[in-house]
Amino acid sequence: MNTKLIWLGQPIGHNLTLVGGKVAHLNSLAADYPVPLGFCLTTTAFEQWALTTHNATTVPSAIYDILAMAYHSLAEQCQMVKPSVAVRSSAVDEDGSAASFAGQYETDLNIVGVEAVAEAVARCWASAYSKRVQTYRHQQSQLTTPVKLAVLVQQLVAADIAAVVFSANPVTGNREEIIINASWGLGESIVGGTVTPDTYVIRKSDLTIKKREIAQKQRMTVMIPNGGTQEVAVPRLLSQQPAMSDAQAIEMAQLALKLEADKGWFVDIECAYQGEKLYLLQCRPITRLSNHTSRQCH
């Protein structure tokens, strides 16, 4: 069996040491949830790169060939000549209950074509040795453990609306509330903190919207034609409009509740609407929750 590349949904994708935390979580959900198509270059591929080239712009030729075949297969499944993809890290020590590593490794969005994907993968691998990651790993007392990094290559959802959803209130610690932060465009502006998103507080017991705060959303991340993304000003007519309807907020809350029940822990998820369809992009444990961080659900 090829252990250098696996597709989301394959049984071997549950192996955390092979695919890392992010992919392991997504892989367990791919069959039952609206997770975009994708594949993973495993920690085995990373180790081969680290032993042979260690170059931030080069993928070893054997791995390049595997990557090219997978990208062309993804194109066929998406019914596109050159699908736009997201290239994200999935380290073995990432998206765990103690440390999320969110934003530490390299992420590239709207990457188009095999050459560009290969370069993005190499950048992602190289980020494992960046000063930022080394500092974070030192803070987490993980500096003596060798880095094991997989890379997720996944069809990019051209999001009209993006949101981060918590199945417990990460600020107050209230386990009976679902918190949604939502804004226009791709989710990077929310995750990166460059936009003040709309905030919804939803009661778990009956999915009643207890509170909604519609922010003046000034920035949004959008895909640009030749690949990559750009942060732009939100059109003036949209900036003070709710990014989503109440029905969409409740659908996101239902998704978070189902994931919490399936996983057995409070979830922090990223999701997006493209048109009327809701996609699940990431799912991890909440790492900061008062009274016993990320305590399992009962």
C-alpha cells in the first residue's frame, strides 16, 4: 500500500502518526459530513523530503509524480481542469486537546495547477523548521520531539460566508451555549483577526438564538483570478448587513451539536457556505475552556 499519499475517507487515514491531527479528525468525518474532497501527503512523504532535499521550493521527483496523479484525479472528481485547492499542514502534534498549533505552519489558499501545488507543499514542509514553530513547540515542551508533518491538499470552497463555531462558549465556559463568528468571504479574515465578525449566541437545549451582534465588517478575504487570495474592503452595502440568515446560523449550530455528540468533546469547527450548501472545513477540540480545559462532554 502507498503510505505517502492517502485520500480523505480511507481507513488508513485514521492513523494519526501518518496523517497528523487535522487530517485524522477530518478523515473520520468525510463519509458522513459535507467535507470537501482532498488527499494527504503523509508524514512518510515529509520524512523522505527531509532526508533528501530539505529545500523550501522542491518536492522529490518520486513524490511529485504521486502528487501530480492525485491532483489530476481530484480534477476529474471535481469536474474541473485545474481545481483550486487549499494546502494546509497537518502535524502529528496539531489540533490536539492540549495545543492546536493554529496558524503556526504554512497555509496556502487558491493554489491552481500541479507546479503551484508542489511548491506550496514544499513551503508547508519547510515551515516545520521555522523560528515561529520552534518557539511555539518550545512553549509546549515539545522541542525534543521530532516534527512529523503531513500536508492536506483539499478542494477549496469559494466561500460566500465563512464561520468559526464553538459548541461551548470559549470565553465564559458556558457549556450550554453555541457561539458562532461569521463574516463574508473566506475564513482567513476571521481566523487571522483582521475582521470583527458577526457573533451569534445560541442556546443548545432548543437552538434559540439568545443574542446576535451584527458587526461593521470592514475586511474580507477573496480568491483572486491567477491564484492566491487577497484581503479587500467589504462593499459598503454589505458591511453592516448580517453575513448569514438565522436559518443558516441554526444549521451551523446543528452541525456543531452533531459533531460534539460524535466526537465526545466540545468542538471548534470552521465551516463555509458556497451558495446554499454548508461545508465542514475543520474540526478540532476546544483547547481553551474554563474549568478543566477541553473537558469531555457528558
